[in-house]
Amino acid sequence: MRIKYREMIFWIPDGVYPPAEDSFLLAEAIKDARGDKAVDVGTGCGIQAIILSKNCKRVVATDIDSKCKAAVIINSILNNVSPPEFRLGDLYEPLEPDEKFDIIVFNPPYLKEEYKVSIPESRWWSGGKNGRTIVRRFIKGLRNFLSPDGEAYLVINDNPPLEGTLKMIREERLNWKVINEVKVAFDKIYVLRLSLDYTQCFP
């Protein structure tokens, strides 16, 4: 399968999440993002990593699925950018403990549904019983990898209500701002921009 986005084209192998409305919403949010070092967590076909490669000096792309490596390399060639460094693993697992990034992006599974082994593709959208299992892990670990002046971009929906996610963000002493949103069926999808909140670092 091939998918076009603006002037870009992406090859999607079987078993890899094909970019959809949430992917394109995030792509619009990060198209002008700049930094020395960026990471696309859960890269899939590599769409966000490749967009980041246009303005960032070094880009890392991570995914739990080894099939994504070939997609990232081929799509980099198709779009005339240097291939990001692919690392295999779950969420922050492939990153070094003291590694810092100026830009971190993540389009997580966020639907209220448990992963079904009988439907392998359900890992693309299954966010656990409350839809926030993976999102919570991302938010809780973000401070360890975001540079002091860095920005993170997170895709999320409003089912469960957005306020629950914002509560997690505030608990981790992070600033947030909604920078993109779109209505899809019965849900709204948002892109949140997150940064470190130094005003809450001290009691």
C-alpha cells in the first residue's frame, strides 16, 4: 500500500499502521519543529520521523515492531531524506537512560480497548481498558528524556474525557497546550504540545 501526504509518499508494508487522520494532524503540528535531536516514539511507517528529518539535525525512530525498520528506510529514500536511526523496543526502552531530545513525538494507541491476540492489528489502537495505559507510561517517563527547552507532541482523543489526561500531565509537572484538533466520527482528536514546567520543580 502507498499513501500520499502533501508532496510526500509513504510505502506501508503489511502489518504496519497506515497513517490516518491522527497521523496527519500530528504531521501538521510538527512540520516546522526544529532541534538538534528528535525522536519519534512508535514510528510505524516513519511519517513523523521523516518530517522531523527535514528540520532536525539527528532523528531517532523507535518501534516495538521490527517490520517498521524497512518501512522507515524505504520511505526515507522515497522522500529524499537521510534515514533516521531506527531502534527496536517498547516506548522509551530503546533510549539511553541519560539521553535527551529537543523534540519528542508520539501517536499512541488511545482507544478504550484491550489488545486482542487474535487480532494482531489491535495493537495499533488498543490503549487498555481506560484508553490511557500507554499514554500514562509516556507522560510519566517524559521528563527523563526531554531536554530543558524541549517540546513533546502527543496525540490524544476525548474519550475518556481530556481532563483525565491533563491531570496526569499536571501531576508530572509539565506544561501543556492544545495546538491542533479535528473531529473524527464521535470523537475529537487533539495534538498536545508538552514542555517542562520549572515553576513546579520545587515545593
